[in-house]
Amino acid sequence: MLQPGKAVKVTIYLGEGATHHGVPVYSSILDFLFYRGVAGATVTKGVAGFGADHHMHSAHLVEISDHLPIKIEFIETRDKVEELLGKLEELAGSGLIETQETTVAKPAQVSKSAKPLTPAHLKIQGKAQMMRIYLSEHDRWSGKPLYGALVEAMRANDIAGVTVYRGILGYGAHRRNRKDNPLLSPHHGSVMLSAIDTAEKLRAFLPIVDKMVAEGLVVFSDVDVIKYAYRALDADQETASATQDSGQGQVQQ
Amino acid sequence: MKEQFQARMLRIHFGEDDRWQGKPLHEAIVGKCKELGIAEAIVFRGIEGYGSASRIRRSGHWSRSKDAPIQLSIIDTEEQIAKLLPFLDAMVEEGLVATSAVEVIRYSRSDIAPGSEQ
């Protein structure tokens, strides 16, 4: 949590048209900051501006123009900012990032403590753990499907890889009214997320699971990773996607 | 509510066409799990695979038309799983049952203890 005193303000300037994996860059960045436990961030939309390409973007009708400048601002400690900057530079693509020394006079009131920091994405080999999370497909979190939000959260925390499976039948901790629900309904929507990484990284991610999962089962088992290979995406694809390692693991249990 | 305990996970592999007393086997097993108050059971349909008889199983375009591989995952404490095993012995005629020791964290809105619900 932010304390009064020295801090760094980061400002990112983007064109609104910019996308990353099909979603607006500002929303990828905001998700990333959120899941990495940044104290707060604000996105503002300009009404006119120009960027490095010296192309003037303005709007007669603010609502319908999709190339207006976007500004994202957040304030964090220097250590945290340095940890996040690498990934932010990739996410921001052609945008501009500015950092500025600032002083926090009064931090915003937050009740929760900061999440533990996780080390960057590493190659895993040998002893690892598999984390399986069982939930309902219909569980929601912040207006989106919980399983999708968990995948985003794992990605932002550099968990090596995750796969979501949809069950064709099932029941469990996530069934709200077990007695009332017909067990054998084909559209019950049990899903399982399966992620593999080192025990430390998965444990460090648990506080986030605690916050996001209200009903469900999390299962840990020890695995040996015998092969972990991934290829970087082609450089000529959108620059922002350079860190998307398509993690591929083969696991023996 | 959050509880943490040591548990056992069973994974049972067989085919979608396998039956038990006229019912699809996976439905019969999930029904039995429910009856015994097993904490978690989920069935997955694979898109391709082969099993103990080395017969290739594939889910067709119309997913129910072929004998797709089925994997059933069951999780609960050792004692609960031990209650289920004799039934599995009788029900699964051809298939594979794998078990592993796992650590479980259960989040729930109710106060039901694992294994005690009906």
C-alpha cells in the first residue's frame, strides 16, 4: 500500500485505436496494473491531440471517434514502478510512457495489503506443482466470467500457463443449491482451470484466488515437468504481444 | 468460508458409450458420488484418445455420435474416497483409475463440512 512520501507517477499516452490481442490497449494495461496490485489507476480520454506520427486526432462527436488520445495515470513506489515498467513498455507498443517524481501527501484509503510480488516468468524444469481450480462457468467477477478473470490474473502474474476445461457433467463446492439443482442437467457448467508452475509462484498467487473465488475448490498436486518449451511470437506481429509466451508443458504425475 | 485439507484425487478414464444399468456410466458414477456426499466430481469429454483396449476413441462432429474418451475427476478426503472405491470396482468394467494425493482449499458460502452433506 502506498505510504505518504516519495513516489513515482507514471503517465502512459496512447491512441485509443490501439489494440492488443483484440482488446483496447488501455484495457490490457488497466487489467495488468489491477492484477499486479497497483494502488490505483485512472484512464482519461482526450478530446484532441497528436502523437509521434503527427497525425491530428480530434472529434466532432467525441463518442464515435475511436482514435482519440488516451492517458493512463497511476502512482506507485519506485520499486514497484521499476518492476512493472518492462511489461508496460511492451503493452504500450507505440505509446509514450512518462515517469515523474512525486510526493504522496495522503494515500487513498485501502483496507487490503499489497499482494506479494512474484518473480518474472522463468523456465520451469523438474519439481513443480499443478493447481486446479474448480468453479462454475456462470460465476462472475467484476462483470466478467470468473474463469476468464482468473486467466487474466494468472497472465499478469507470470504464471507459466493455464488451460480452462469445460466439464460435461459435475457438481461440487461451486453448486449453490445442491438439493434443488437437478444433478444431471447437461448445462450445469462446471469448469476446471489447470495451471502449472513452481510451488512458490502458485502459492504467491493464492491471495488473489482468495479474493476472487467465493465458491470453489482449489487442488494442488506435485508434478515433475519434463519438458517446457515455448516459442516467441513473430517480431512483425503487434509489438505489444512480444511477451506472450505460449507456454507448453508436458507433465508427468 | 475457506477450509484447507489433505485429500485424494481420483481420475477415471473410460468411454462415453460405457453404461451401467442402462445409464451412461459417467452419470451413474457422478450420481453415486453425490449419494455418498463426495465433495467434487466433474466429467470431461476428450476429443481423441485410446484406452485399455487400445481402441481409438474420438468425439465426432456430432459429439454424441461416437465413443468419446471420458475423464472423471473426483476429489475428497481419503475416507470418503475409500467409501467410493468398492462401487467403482463393480461399475467400471473396462477403464483406468489413477489416484494422487493432493492438497485442497475449499471456498464455500455454506457451513457444510467436506463429506457430511446429503
